[in-house]
Amino acid sequence: MSRDVINVGGEEVEVREDTAKSYRGVIWALLSVGIIVAIAAVLFLGGFLKTASDGNLDKSPAEIETQRQ
């Protein structure tokens, strides 16, 4: 059985190779989800700020549509 070393809580722990691969896989998955959430938040806030700075917030949606036509 092959052994591998992972870093848990600041100290190195010797574990089996399959356990180390699973641990690294979970870390990568959490990192990927965090990056996706951060990108979605930036896009959402960017769209929200663009809408808020448009200047048409005091008009109803019907008035905005009649101005487009």
C-alpha cells in the first residue's frame, strides 16, 4: 500500500494514497465552487449597479417601454 503526506491543520499527516487523492479532490472542488460563486457575485453586482445608475428607477416599467418604442 502506497503512502502519501498531506497537510492538515498545519501539520503533515501520512495517509494512504487514495485518501490523499480524495482529500486533494475535495480541496479542489471547494476552491472551484468558491471561484464560481465569486464570479457570479461580481456579475450580479455589476448588473445591479448598472441598473441602479441608469437613472430610470423613478419611472414605472410601462413608461420605460413606451419610451423605447
